[in-house]
Amino acid sequence: NAGVTQTPKFQVLKTGQSMTLQCAQDMNHNSMYWYRQDPGMGLRLIYYSASEGTTDKGEVPNGYNVSRLNKREFSLRLESAAPSQTSVYFCASLRGGPDTQYFGPGTRLTVL
Amino acid sequence: DQQVKQNSPSLSVQEGRISILNCDYTNSMFDYFLWYKKYPAEGPTFLISISSIKDKNEDGRFTVFLNKSAKHLSLHIVPSQPGDSAVYFCAANSGGSNYKLTFGKGTLLTVNP
């Protein structure tokens, strides 16, 4: 049981490049989330998927798109990366109800 | 507008003493609160939670207190250990069907041997 996995762990992009961050969970959870963490800013919600087939914007969605590929996988796409998107990205999943969100190990992204 | 506030960016305590981490919130719709611990280069890990219908929850060395009238919660760690040194995030859930969490900015706890 790996929990929540994220790939890649590290990535360096040039401004304007695109990339997709992958997230998968093996806990049969219904809901999945993407956060970014910036120094002194805590974690901020980018997008979430309450259930398979649905996605919604969070607090900071601009510049991102997501795909809930199936119940296990939730990807985050940067179509045209900007230096402001330099951050650590965390994926999380939730079984349902007011329960605990489980986090992946994060992807450290640098946009030059 | 910051709905969950952790006003102390850092806290330093001696091993064996009590650590008290504080969190204030402004949204009265929040009905479930969680504390996460985060080590460098790792994802946050769940520590303890409390529902708004309670005012205290304990789990071993960790206790969370909730004061709804003051919109304040605190995490007590007794006794503190060097391995507790980490960033602690307070988070709140506003209910509904999406269970989105709003996080504070975190408090860096350092426990000195």
C-alpha cells in the first residue's frame, strides 16, 4: 500500500514550457486535491476532484488545468509555465466525509 | 483574507517541556479542524483532529483544544521530544460535500535537547 504517489519529485522548466504532474492513490479514495506550498504561505488549494468525473477550482487555479483520469489518478497540467509557478506541489486524497486528507511526498518545480 | 491564522512563525522549547501551538480562525462555518506535521522534503502527515462539537481531543502526547466562542484552537505536545521538530499546520474544513481544507501558514517548532 503506497498511499499517495507523485511523479516527478523534481522538475526544472523554462518559461513557456508545459508539463504534467502525476498523482496516484491506492486507497480507493473518492476525493483528490492539488495544493501548492510557497515559503510563508502555507498550502493553497489549486484544484480538487470531489469524485471521479468531477473537478473544481480551488483558491489559486489560474495557469493550471487538471484531469481526473480515473478514481486512482489526478493530474495537474501547466500549459505555459511561469516563474510565479515555482513552488512545491502536493497531491492529497480523501476517502470521504470530514476525514483526514493523505498527502503525497510532493513535486518541487522550478521555472526559470 | 486569511481565514486560518497561525501568528507565530516559530517556537522553540526544551525537550521534556510542553509545546503549545496556536491557531485562530475567522469563518464560523468551519466545523472540523486538523493539525498536520511536516518535515522538510516530505508531504504533510496527519497528527490529530477535532470536530466542532467537541472542545478537546487527546492522542498520546498530543492534545487539541477548541474554543469556538473565541474561534481559537491550540495543540499541546507533552512532553516535547527532539523528533517533534517540524512545521505544524493548522487546517479547517468548512463542511459541505467537497471537504476542502483551508490551511494556516504554519509554525516551525524546534525542540532542543
